[in-house]
Amino acid sequence: GQVAAYLGLVPRIQQSGQWKGRSRLSKQGPAKIRAKLYMAAVSCLQHNPDIRHQFKRLVEKGKSKMQALCAGMRKLVQICFGVVKHQSEYHPQSA
């Protein structure tokens, strides 16, 4: 969670009283890394079954494709962090 927050991949909710706006990415971290993660997430839609499944599920629930792709970026960061932390090989959960 903290790595995703550092990279600016956490949602920032805009609301005031009764008014509820759209949530956006916080974009507080380095933009160059987010740009590279974007292209990696686009590639993962084709090659990674976990991110592809999450993308399809979110689009079916009514999220825009960009919101679903940004969620894929965050999932990709979590996967990378888990691989580095546990020093183990990545195994997709959904086939």
C-alpha cells in the first residue's frame, strides 16, 4: 500500500457535503515511473491473466477503461513488491 501511495496510484476522492465528485489518482509520486507502469499495465492486459481478469471485472461493473487500467497498474506494483519482498517466483492465481 505504501509503495502504491508513493507512486501516486491511490485514489483521491473529491467530495464536499452532499456533492460527490469523481475519484482520481493522487499523482503525488514520480511521473516517469507512472508512465512506465502505464505501458507495462497495457502489456499485462494481453499477457498477465490476473490483471486481465481484474480489468474485465471492473469494466463489467461500470468502471471506465482508464480506471480499470489504473487499478491494473496498482496491482502490478503490488505483484512486483511481493516478488521482491518474498524473493519468490510469481505465479498467476487465475489461469
